[in-house]
Amino acid sequence: MIFAWFDARECKKFGLELAEFYLERVVIDKKDKTTKFVEKKQKILLSKIQQKVYQFRAAQSLNVYKKAQIGNVFKWRLIEAGFDKDYVDELTGWLMRNF
């Protein structure tokens, strides 16, 4: 039973899926990031991610370790994709507050 507490395979997979979902839909062009239209798209994207989090949370038994694994995988995938570390930290913080 104690080993199930540390089994975070599904959580790591979910964190990677969230990062890929974000990467597929985010606007990369820096000059367009300041427009209200793009900000509206960002809010819609974050709302969709939040829905995915709620669905996953309802289906899984999560503990502190598993939540941390989701955030860690999500964060490092976005950093590997070239996003600014401060932005990724802020986005990961937002994600973790939704768990």
C-alpha cells in the first residue's frame, strides 16, 4: 500500500500531456503576445487546462508527492521548449494552485 503512494507514473504522464497541450496551442510570436486577442486566447487555453486538471483530480487519488511530480514534469517540458524560466515558474504555480 505504501508503494502506491510513490507510484507517480500516471501523474508524470499527465504533467507531460498538459505541457504538450499547452505547447500545441500557445502563441509563440512575441510581438503578438501583447494584444488583447492573444490574451483572450491565453485565458481560454488556461481554462481548458483547468478543466483537464479537475477531471484528472476527480479520477485519481493525489497526494503531495504526485502533485509535485505533475508540476515538475510540466515545468521542465516548458523550459526545454524554450520558455522563459520566470514565466514557466508563474505558470507552474498557477497550475499547482488548481490541484
